[in-house]
Amino acid sequence: MTKLEPGLAGEPGVSVGAEFILLGVPDLNGSIRGKALRPAAFQSAVANGTVITDLLLGLDPVDVPITDYERFGIRSGAGDLRLCPELGTLRDLSWRPGWQLCLATPLWLDGTTCELAVRAVLRRALADIAELGYEVLAAFEYEVRIFDRDGGPLSSGISYSLAEVHRFDEFIVRLDGALSGLGIELSAVHTEAGPGLLEVNIAARRGMQAADDASMLKLAVKAVAATLGLRASFLAKTVPGEEGSGGHVHFSCWREGENAFSGSAGGLPGALQAAVGGILNHLAGASLLLNPTINSYKRLVPGYFAPVNASWGIENRSTAVRVIRSDRLELGRLECRRPGADANPYLALAALTVAAADGIRLGTTPPPPATGDASQQQQQFAALPASLEAALQAFSADDVLRRSLGAEFSDYYAISRAWELKAWQEAVSEWERARYERAV
């Protein structure tokens, strides 16, 4: 990273020669929204905060104001939020020389924390598990589709192909540089079994930084692709009959510098088993956060390593929760394979954290692990929601999950998902016209 100059009152400032600092807030749908500030304006924001419209709390994915909110947004007059820069997140944008990015904490105008902000939700979840004596280490892996200038997929869709990966050479080189500027370690890439599908793995980080890295990764992937005349998409399911795009989360809990998910040979540590049990217990309700769109559920079908039931197993990629053991104690972890690439990383990690914490707190014991294809074991493992509507119902019924995420946030989030359902129900698709217009 670029060396920082001192700012006001001895605080870190902006890079020498910086032109703009993008001050951003991750929104409910996973995008970073904000505004570009000149260095002097940014330093003023560091000292005093700055304002932005609270309409950002009430916009849907296509920027339509959600009229079901009354406290903020369009129906309240779209007042202000106060943004306070988090200097620890200040990063360089290599694809835009002279520009930097800094995440901000939004506050209500009375100075209280905006409990609806997704970073605030994750912060509460991390505090919840910290009360049990644990710190979270997490890493995200994304399957992203890359399209060329003509809209065609950049590869033909052969998984782990050393020949096909070369089609992404320039993109990967540019992305690696962009991630380095953002302080993110790119650990691996490989092709997946879908045309244009590339898996991107980043290194594990503690708590909030894991989600910050994932959020900035998505921003960088799209921006770097655009500089090359390409288009990147994190849509969960792009083409029927092809692999979808997952956003798997690798997760472990640490206590006093030791990995509580690694233990003696011949068995699984108690904390790991309890965390698995907690996640399985809350996975139906958590699906609303792990699979947040109408499109999400088109990925969740048998045969594509996208879990359809609350299953777990040891080194079993057909399950919702895969336990990974290693002779290296720092690598023992679980992988939740339910999230799609469209999941908001802050909310995905928050949901898994509070579910794991509940399991650890209660000493939950999971059922016997799956062997073989878990998607075919419907009698052993409970089915998970297969639609956004079913996920919303499961979320509404999970009082523990809602309370742990925050009652106000949970109501706010449920309204946003109900809005998505309403938008879908009011839409008429090309599929409907093609299928029914002549027959009815």
C-alpha cells in the first residue's frame, strides 16, 4: 500500500498525490455505495464525519425506492445519515491511479449507530461469539462468470483445466495487482464446470476483515473486468442446465491463539461439532441471507454440488456443511456451501457466526455425517427452502436467529426480501409469454 501522510489531529491521511477517495458503505444487496471526496473533504470527514442520504437504506437492486419503509428513505423525505470513515480500511485502487477507497460506519444524526448497516450487523454477531471466548477466522471463495466483449463466455467450461485457465491470463494478472493494492491476498484461481466460470479464492482473515476483503474483491473483479472490455457477473444461476455460482464460506473459531476446530486424532473437537450442529439448526432461516434473491434458488438443485438439505459430512462436497480436517492445526475448519455468489458477505458471515455461537452455547450435537451424495438423503436430512418465499417463512420462524442478528435489522431485512417477491410476482417474463401465449 501507498504510504500515508499525517492527517488532522495526528490521524492517518490520504496517499501523496491522491485525487479522490471513494467513501463507501456496503449496502443491503452487497454493493458498496458512497461518494468521491477530494483529499481535503475526506480529511474533514475523518475529523467531523460527512453526510449521505438515508435513501441508501431503502433501495432495491435496480435502485427503486422501497416504499414499505417509513422511518427512512423515500416516505420520510430521504434525510441524512452521518458517515464516519474507518481509516483501517483505506486502500489504493490500482485500476484508477490516484484514487483510494475507504469504508465508513453510518450513524443516525443523533450519533447512535445505524443498526441496519450490514457491517454493524456483523459486528454484533462477532461480539456475540466473542462473549463465548471465540474469535472468527473466515475466507470466501467465489465462482464468477466472465464474459468477453461480444457477451460470450471467456472459457468453454471445463473444471480445473490448466489449458482453459490461460484464457483468463490478463484478467488474473490485473486482478492480482488490484487485490494487492487493496491488501487482499489472492491465494488461488481455477476454472469451473460452466462456460466462463472462474473460481477465485482469497486468504482467510479475522472477523470483519474477512467480509471487507470479500466485498472489495467483488468490486475489484467487476472493475478490472470492465477495464479489459469484459463483464463479470456474480449471478447465482446464469444458464439453465449449467453450474451456478457459489460463494462458499470457510469458517473456524479460535481461542487464545489456538484453533478450536482442530483437535486430537480420531475425533472432531467439541466446538466444531457444536458449531456444525448450530449451523444446521438455523440453516433454513439463514437461507434468506445466504440465498437472498429469486435467482438464488435456481442454483440450489441436486446434481450441481449446491446443497438442498441441512446436511454435513467430512470432506463431502455434496453437503451443506463440509468439515475439513488437516494435519496442520491452523487449517481445520468447516465450509458452508449453501451461500451463492450473490450473497452479501457481511450478512452471510453474520448468519453463520450467530448460528455457530448458538450451537456452541448449547453444546448442540449434529446428526451422523452424510456419506455419499447428500442430496439424495432426504430422509436423513431436513430439506432447506427451495424458494425465496419459503426462506422468508423460515427466517420469520427462527426467533433465535432474528434476535441474534437484531430485531430491528431482521424486520428491515425481511421487508426487503418481501419487496423482491412482490417485484417478481408483478413481472411478466419472456418464458411465460413463450410458454403460454399461444396455448391459453
